[in-house]
Amino acid sequence: MMRRDFLVLVIGVAAFLLFGGHNSASVLAAPPCVQRLSACPDHGCANAGTPDAFLNERKRTWPSSNPATEITLDDFEALQTQADRLFGHRKQLTAQDRGLLRHLKLTSFQGHVSEGDFVQVVGYLVGLPQRPKAEGPESVNCNLMDDGTHRNNDFHIPIARNPGDTEYEGVVVEIIPQKRPVAWKINGIRQMARDQLQVLVRGQLMYDNKHVVNKDPQNDNRQPKR
């Protein structure tokens, strides 16, 4: 089943992803719209005021300084179901649409969360040998190429309940390049996966409507595996 998903995101630190929406074919990256990351606006290469711009701006929003709400990987299943009921397989969401992602019920306790809330999740990094990895050019990062240092690119990090789980049993953490500590390198993150260290990730809860869920290991739809 193809579904949209949620992303837990700490700007400049880390991010969790679940995916869903329309299955989109792989396309060549558009050329960069700026020369350096520091000049990239919050809406990235998207036209201001468009659904793609709203998504980019949400991803670039710094989380609040309030205490993080602890949620579980099981909670993401419940959040996914509620999002499916709201939007089905709609690919484009307006700012008004995104405003509906509020007071979503959790299963781990009698609480609610909304898109943009500061949350935290515990799990293990999985996906070796392909992931964790640095992503390629993306609109949110103004389509800047990877120069070898990964300073322009998100880090894509699958996280699951157990160190032996596959990507299909987890969600995704993303570490975005904006304000990311220089010392945070993808090789170090991959080493944490090899060492099977349990991690705590804090960040903004975000609904990613640009991808689809791929829970079938026999069907590679070129989307994140989960």
C-alpha cells in the first residue's frame, strides 16, 4: 500500500521519516538555483506560495525550545493512518491542508501531537551497507550538488526498533545541512550503525507528502523502504 508519511526533524541535527503519496518516477535533478547553501531561501528552489514551497519551508523550520514529547515507532503507524484518512494519496498539500495535521492521537499514551511539534524517538540505525548515506540534490537545498564533503545535502538514516531490523520495519531520520555541526559526518553515523548503538533523536514532527511507502522487499519502487 502506498501512503504518505511523517518526518521527525531536528534542523541541523537529525530527522525521522515515514513516507507516502504518489509513486513518482526517478528524474534528473534540476540545476541549482543558487551558488551556495547560505544563499538558499527557506522555500528552496520551489516557487514561493506553492505547495512545494510550503513543504520546503516546513522542513527548514527550527523546532521550538519546549521539552520534547517522547513518541515511539509504534506511534508512527497511528499517525500514518490518521494522515491517510485526511489526505488519501494527494500529492500536493496547501498551507491550509497542512493546518489539518493537528491534535493527532498517539498510541503510546493518551496524548496528541501536531505537525511542527518538538518530539523525540529512540531506536537503532539500520540499512547497511547502502544506508545511512548522504542524499543527492534536492529542491529544499536549492538543488546543490554533493561536493564530496556532503555540506549541501541531507543525511538519510533509517531507524528501527531493533539493530537486526530491516529498513522496511523502520522510519527515516534525516540530518539536514542547515546549521549541522561540522563534526557530524556520515562516516561516523555509519559507524554507529555498525556498532549497533541505540540512539535518541529529537526534532520537529513533519509530514512528508512527496514520497511513498515501500513495505515490499520484492518491489523496488525507488522510494524509501518502509
